[in-house]
Amino acid sequence: MAALTRHSLAALMGEPLAPGLRVGLLGGSFNPAHEGHLHITKEAITRIGLDQVWWLVSPQNPLKPQKGMAPFEKRFASAQAAAQHPAIRVTDIEVKLGTYYTAATLMQLLGSGPDLRFVWIMGADNLVQLPAWKKWEWIMQNIPVAVMARPGFERAAPLGKAAKRFEKYRLSHEDARLLPDQEPPAWVFLPIPLHPASATQIRGKGEW
């Protein structure tokens, strides 16, 4: 695929992308999407001052088994149903780009030019697991990252390997609105109100 530009990315997204747009990226299996995804998205929009948040529905998370993973179409539909906010865009862009790893997706998106301000959004549980991701240090070095508090990980996440490795690049949560304009590496831990929803619990109850 040819290198992305803001205009070719807009074509993939199906809408114009204004220069300077502040975009949060929330990747995941969304197996299924739930109120917790919506909760951290709303918090990110408010606290970071984002114009949009793109939910990147993964074709298949490399770190999760295929067993128990619903078909992409079903997960995508669940994300569309859960995304009850005008700033959220549910996208199959990873399918269109043919990328499975976050780093590969970001290499494409960040290569679309300096006109867009991207922020990677992840739960605190994913910050703990981040060193298992492919090119995880590259991710931290190339895009500002917002880490959202998640039940059971409020203390572990700031003490984990990734947090320690990039400790000197951490912003105060009071400066979260500065994050999209920071030269990476730059990250912030946001101690937001916790939401109990979990895809694992939903599946365990047989509700998916």
C-alpha cells in the first residue's frame, strides 16, 4: 500500500480530516465492546481535549487466542452499538491496512503527515502488559500515550517495566491537555473514576 497522506487517510475513514485534528486511538478486540470502553473514551475526550477517538477494532489480537474470539463482523457491530458519543469513530482501518500489530498500524498512521495530532489510549492493564507487545519501545518513543486507570491496576501500572523505562517522560495528569502537542516520548497516567465492565466477565456470564 502507498504511504498514507491526510487525504488518503480521510478516504479510508470516510470523512474529511481537518488539519490539527486531535485524535485519540483506542485499539482492541472489542470482544465485545462495552460500557467500560465508552467510559474511558469519554474521560479521554474530556481530560485530554480530543476532537475524536477512533476505536480500532482489531482483526485478531496477536496476544489473544483465536478460540473464544467472535468473528470480526460481530465485534465491529458491538463496537458500533456501544459507541454512543458523537466524537467516536468505529473503524476497520486495520483490516484495510492489513496490520495486526499496533506498531505496524501506528507506522502507517503517523506517516500520514504532521497535520494530525494522534494520542494512543490504553488501559492501565495494557501498560503492565506492554513489554510483551511487538516494538513496544518504538510505540512509546513515537506517539504520546494516555494510560487510563483500570480496576486492579492503579498501583501496578505505574510500577511496571514500561512505566519505569519511560518514567522521566511522564506528564502530570493535570497537564493532560498538553499531551497531543508533546514531542514523544510523552505519556500520562489518568486516575479516572473506575468502571467495572469487563469483556472477560461479559463472556463468562454467557452474555456474548
